[in-house]
Amino acid sequence: MPNLIDFRRRIRSVKNTQQITRAMKFVAAARLRRAQERVLAARPFARQILRVLQSAESRLEEAVHPLLAVRPEEKLLAIVISADRGLCGAFNTNVLRKTMEFLRGNKSKQIELVAVGKRARDAMRRTRLPLKAELIGATMNVKFSDAKELAEMAMAAYTSGEADAVYLIFNEFKNVLIQRLVVDRLLPLRPEVVAPGHAEAGSGHAAAGTPRRAEVDYIYEQPPKQIFDRLIPRYVETEVYRALLESSAAEHAARMTAMDAATKNASELIDSLTLHMNKVRQAAITKEIIEVVSGAASAG
């Protein structure tokens, strides 16, 4: 049975852990606030580009850009966005589970994966999944240059025929307590379809949605091909950038929630250990009193 020294040592250890989890919670909360501001700022821009694409596409009878061409999906490229670190609850596990569901649902097709984040990269290496490329550190400090690199890779794979469709798999930020797993078809583009996410709060769009034309009628000076050549790549880059921002905000929210729960669990464990320690100490005191009284009685 543990003695008083063991209990004190264990309580001191749990208190040290509690200080760490509390500090991590505050750091995650500060980072979440900044990440949330960036997400909310990026969503309207992505929605507005989609509206302009809808307006331009509605004036055309056929696709004038290779990223608008729809082909049978035989070869897929999936960009999986995870975290670089753990201690964020089931954040990474959920992304990887969604990835495995995506692979099982398309097992008859040829699939390549792009891992964004150490956790996704390590899991794909362990399970020997078809890893095409990796990008580490992109969600810790989200930069547009990283999103542009991923977008260029996706567009090059699609235009060259290496992939018939490109998907994004990531955690979308809803609020501090809720992160929604999203499988978002990035390419080919279908600007005539507005997904529920774009129609409501600017969140990631799914592969299917309700057709809806742009509400604003724009006047264009440039020919359609020139407009699409400039606008479509920028839209793809913006969507990848938004996905990185969404995943980063969701990661900080998950970490803050997990560290808050860990801090509360540590408090409960400290109370439980303190109660047991007091019981052991009281039992020891009672035993000593009994021994003293018994000794005095026998001496008398």
C-alpha cells in the first residue's frame, strides 16, 4: 500500500502536469483567436470569387479552361490536412479515419495522397499508403505560399492527366466545440454549383449541391478565356488556403478543449489522491494512538 511519501510525490507530479496543461490551454486559446479571425476574413473572399466564376460560366456554352473539364474519375488525388503535433484530442484520429473511409469508398480507383502535417505523414508511412508528397509545418503558421504550392501541385496533376479529380480532406472550423470533417472536391471546378457551406457561412463546399446562379450581373471587358485563366487558378489557391486556415483554427480549438478537460481531470485526480492520503495519514495516527494507549495500559 502506498505510504504518505508516495502520495505526496504523486500529487506533486500531477500538479506539475496540471500547470503544463493549463498553460497549453491558454496558448491554444490565444492562437485560436487569431486563427479564427483569419478564417472569417478568408471566407467572404472565397465566396465572392465563386460568384464571379458563376457569372462568367453562365455566359458560356462549353468549358474554356482545362480545370473545368469533367472526366470519369479513375485516378484520384487526395490532400489530407492534419496537425503537426498531438495533444488535441481526436483531431488527427478523425482526419485519418475519414481518409480511410475515403480510400475504402474508392478502392476500385487509383488513389494518391498528399500529407499536410506530420501526423498524416507518419500514419501514411506506417500503413504504407500511396504517398505522393508531403508538406510539414503548413498549419502551425499558415502562409499563402504553402497554399499556392499545394494548389499548383493539384492543378498540374489534373491538367496533365495524373488525376481525374482532386479532393481535400480536413477539419472545418465551426466553433470552439465543433469541428466538421469535410471531403471537398477541389478539381474539377463546378462553379455552377453552390454548396451549402458557401451559401451559408462560407465553409467548404462538397461535391454536390443545389444549382444557383450568381445574384450580381457583372460586365466583363476581357474575353472569357482570359478571365478564366486568371480567376480559376486564384480560386483554387484561395480554396486550399482557406482549408489550411480552417484546419489550423479547428486544431487550436480541439487542443484548447482537450487541455481544458485535462486540467479538470488533473484537479479531480488531485482531490482523489489528497483524500486517500488523508485517510492513510489518519489511519497511521490512529494506529500510533492505539499503540501508545496499549503500551500505557500494559505498563500500568
